[in-house]
Amino acid sequence: MSSAIRPKNFKEKVFFRKLRSQIDGNAKIEYGLTQVRGIGRRFAQAIVIVSGLDSNIRIGAIQEKDLNRIEEIILNPIKYNIPVWMLNRKKDLRTGENLHVIGNQLEISVKRDIDRMKRIKSYKGVRHHLRLKVRGQKTKSTGRHGLVVGVMRRNLRKKGE
């Protein structure tokens, strides 16, 4: 984007305080919002539609009040009529509510879920514990990184002597 087209209040980096994330100001709204952990392209499109902004505007050119509105929509998507099926945490085990978790909280909740599966020894938990593929992929020929395949010759020589 050339400097002649940019408005005076254009920001190279946009910082969302409540989300604790920084977004590139040159990106369009939909693609810029996907830089926040926990927001995908479809959810970003829904945020843009609900906020009533043009999807071709760059994030750095958006006014502060609109940025605050976008932040509120991300934090309370149900309040702004975003469908429940778009949320990433439906019927949370602890609260029973439909939530949309973002940022570090998403990493913590995924880790907690995996630990719970390991603790109750569910099929997925056992696969996670053994560091195998979890979602039904084949394992005969793929997923071999991190495993020792073959024998080291130095160890054989030392044992034979």
C-alpha cells in the first residue's frame, strides 16, 4: 500500500488490549483477524458482517471506536447473534456454557482436555500418551519422525568386544 493512499491515522501494527494480540495493519480485516489465535476465516467473516464494516478496508485504517467494537464482538459473540455452531467451545465441561476461547486461554483449555483424556484413559488419551496419530490416520509409513529407526553400528561394536 503506498503512502499517498494511506489515511493520516494509519497504524502499521494494531494492538487489541483485551485480546492481548498484535495484528499487522496492512492486512485486510478478515485476514488480519485470523492472526489472533482461535479466530479462523469463517469466524472472521462473521465478525466483519456483524460489525458492518467493509471487508476491503485495511485494519490499520480502521478508527479506534470500530476496533473496540470488533474486540467486543470477539469477546461476546453470542450477544451479537453469531451462531452457536461457529464457536470453538460448545457446552464447556466446567461451566456448561457455549464459549469462544482465544489466545493463551485456548492453549490452556486444549492442554487441559488432552490431560483429561489421558487421565480417564480414553482411546484418544492413550494415543496421545503414546505419541501416535490420534485422528485415524495410517501409521505404517508415516509419522515416523522422532523415532529411532535402524541400529547404530558403534553400539553393536562395543557390545561385541
